[in-house]
Amino acid sequence: MSERSNREYLHDIQEASRRIATYTAGMTEQTFWEDSKTQDAVIRNLEIIGEATKNLTNEVRERYPEIPWKSMAGLRDRLIHNYFGVNLDIVWQIVVQELTKVSSQLEIILNENNL
């Protein structure tokens, strides 16, 4: 099994972010609460974002401190270990307030580094 590169992990994060945006496009918080399939899809992709973040080298995380790497990885742990008590209010706030910012920052990183 070959080791994956930072580039691949960054693309994983970007793809998971895009999927979440697609799944939640046009949704309100109320419709999100009523749609368990979308909740599951969003949570799964947040887990992917966190896992990919954990696999990035320290060099990448230190070079781009404006991205909340630690929070992203920590969210994955909370989602995995507290699967029975996931706070959907927090999940929704991440989707509407944080994900677009992180995705935009990642796009800049990928473009700057020709990744």
C-alpha cells in the first residue's frame, strides 16, 4: 500500500466539502433536521475531512495556520466517538458558517501550489 500525499489529502478535504455543499444546497436548517439521509451524508463527509486533516504533515498545517486544522480533526473524533449524541445544531452551523471559508482557503492553497 502506497502512502498518500498532502496533495491527495487536500483534494479529499476539498471533495468532501463540495459534496456537503451539494447535499445541503437550498436547504434550511429545518429541512436539514427533517432529512436523516442528508444528515448522515454530511456527517460522513465531515468525518472524511477530519481524517484527511489528521493525515496532513505538520509542515502543511504550520504553513497555513489560518485554516482550523485542529478543530477539523477534533470534530472528526467527536463525530466518530459520540455518534449517538451528535449535535445537529453544531453540524448545521459548521456547514453554513465555516465550510465555505475553509473550502475557499483550500482552493487558494491548491492553486498557489499547483496542486
